[in-house]
Amino acid sequence: ASSTVLQAVSDGVLSVTLNRPEKLNSFNEDMHLALRAAIRRAHDDDAIRAVLLTGAGRGFSAGQDLGDRDPRKGGPAPDLGRTLDSFYNPTLRLIRSLEKPVVCAVNGVAAGAGANIAFACDIVLAAKSAKFIQAFAKIGLVPDAGGTWSLTRILGEPRAKALALTAEPLMAEKAADWGLIWKAVDDDALLPEAQALAQSLAAGPTLGLGLTKRLIQAAATNTLDEQLDEERDCQQQAGRSADYAEGVTAFLEKRKPEFKGK
Ligand code: T3D
């Protein structure tokens, strides 16, 4: 059987491809576990300095595989609280806590938890033909995989509510205009551009980039005083890194820095 998530490492980038194209990369248990294992690998392996997440085929991900939730098969209603705890939430937390950049290349439709996993990534590029759908309202669920959190923080209540209550598709260019993603690019340019971005991030000062991610995420819940203290602590750590010494030396020597990620 082919793998539900493909992994490849090149130039410090772990490329992770959701790979159930015939089901629009909707999540079954196997794909959940495989995605989680890939992000764990990025946590554990120092040679990986950035992650690129994308989908195989014409979609990014259609969220939960609803074939696995078919009520016609009988039995008690599924405990979706438990499935979130067991599957979606650990992956969301792993993406957010990974102190390395995660680039997401949304190659086609991203629906339900598929959209919200994309929004959890650090820099999101989407093909112009891609769309984001908070599909939950169509089947009687609430947005999950962090959707109520990320949509509300990024867009504010009016747009978050309209997207979530209507399940209306949001095209990539509008998502970029609204600040929900970094940018929408021509379909053909998506993968090359996302790969180049991930590669340049992987060649960057990984420790400093990781601390930067941590700080920006902390800002949402910190007071200014708390944030200033955290910036001080992170800068202290960054200032002791070999990459900082290299960055300053390279600047003074008018050459490109060669960061080692330490
Ligand atoms: O359960 C829990 O653990 C709780 C967590 C829930 C998280 C969630 O994500 S809930 C939301 C689940 N997702 C959806 O409700 C979206 C369902 N899909 C769609 O609405 C549409 O497929 C799309 C708008 C995403 C794309 O439409 P379109 O017209 O481009 O493609 P299509 O023809 O609908 O889909 C292509 C194939 O993929 C098709 O299979 P077939 O008929 O060719 O054999 C379709 O059934 C399959 N597919 C698409 N989405 C899913 C799916 N199969 C299973 N589950 C899916 N989510």
C-alpha cells in the first residue's frame, strides 16, 4: 500500500506531502499518524531546519474522511471529542510548538480541518485556484483543528463568523487580501516558490527563527510587559548563538552569511 504521507529531505527541508489524492487527502487514522510522525521527526532531527507541507493531486485536504464517520454503518455516535484529542489536536500542537519554520503550499481545495491545519502553519502560500472552506457548518459540526482560534485572531469576529456559519468558499487571492495567508501565486509557480522559500528558511539562522516564531505566537496572550521580558530572554539566547556571530561577521566582511542553524 502506498504511504498516506510522503516525506523527503533535501537541503535541510523536510517536504511532507499528504497523499490520499483520490479522497482529496482527507484524513483517515493512518494519515493522521503519518503526519504526526513527520512533524515529530522535524522536532527531533537537527538536520531538518524547515518543513514544507503540501498535498498530492488536485486538493490540499478535505478534512476528516467522512467515509470513516458513516452513520449508516450503525453503532453509537462517534466521540469526536476523543478523536480531536487523539488525532487533530496533537498535530496542531506539534506544528505550533516546532521551533522551525513550517511553510504550507495549499495546492487546491482546503476544507474543514484541512483548511485549519494550513492556517496553523507559519507561512502559507496558495495556488490561485485554491479555496478555503469551513465545511463544518454543512454537516452540523463546529470548526476544529484550531479554526475558531486562528480565524478569529487573524480576521476578527465578523469575517470569522461569516466564513464559519455559511461555509462559503474563500478563494486564495481573497484569503491573501484578508491576511489569512501570506500570498496567492499562479498555480504553476506554487511548488517552486514554496520550495525556494522553505530552502532559504532552512539555510537561515534556525535558532533565531525558532525563537522568533515562539515570540510572535506568545504575543497573542502576553501583555506588553510580558512580551518585552520574553524578547529580552530570547535575544539573550540568540545573541549567544554561532549564527549571530556569523551574521555580524558576514555583514562586516560584506559577504553572505553561512548559517549552521546553531
Ligand atoms: O470526525 C472527526 O474526527 C471530527 C473532526 C472533523 C474535522 C473535519 O474536517 S469535518 C469536515 C469534513 N470535510 C468536509 O465536510 C468536506 C467534504 N468535502 C467536500 O465538501 C468537497 O469534496 C470539497 C468541497 C472539499 C471538494 O469538492 P469537489 O467537487 O472538488 O470534489 P468532490 O467530487 O466532492 O470530491 C472528490 C472525491 O473525494 C469524491 O470521491 P468520489 O466520489 O470521486 O469517489 C469525494 O467523495 C471524496 N471526498 C472529498 N472530501 C471527502 C471525501 N471523501 C471522504 N471524506 C471527505 N471529507
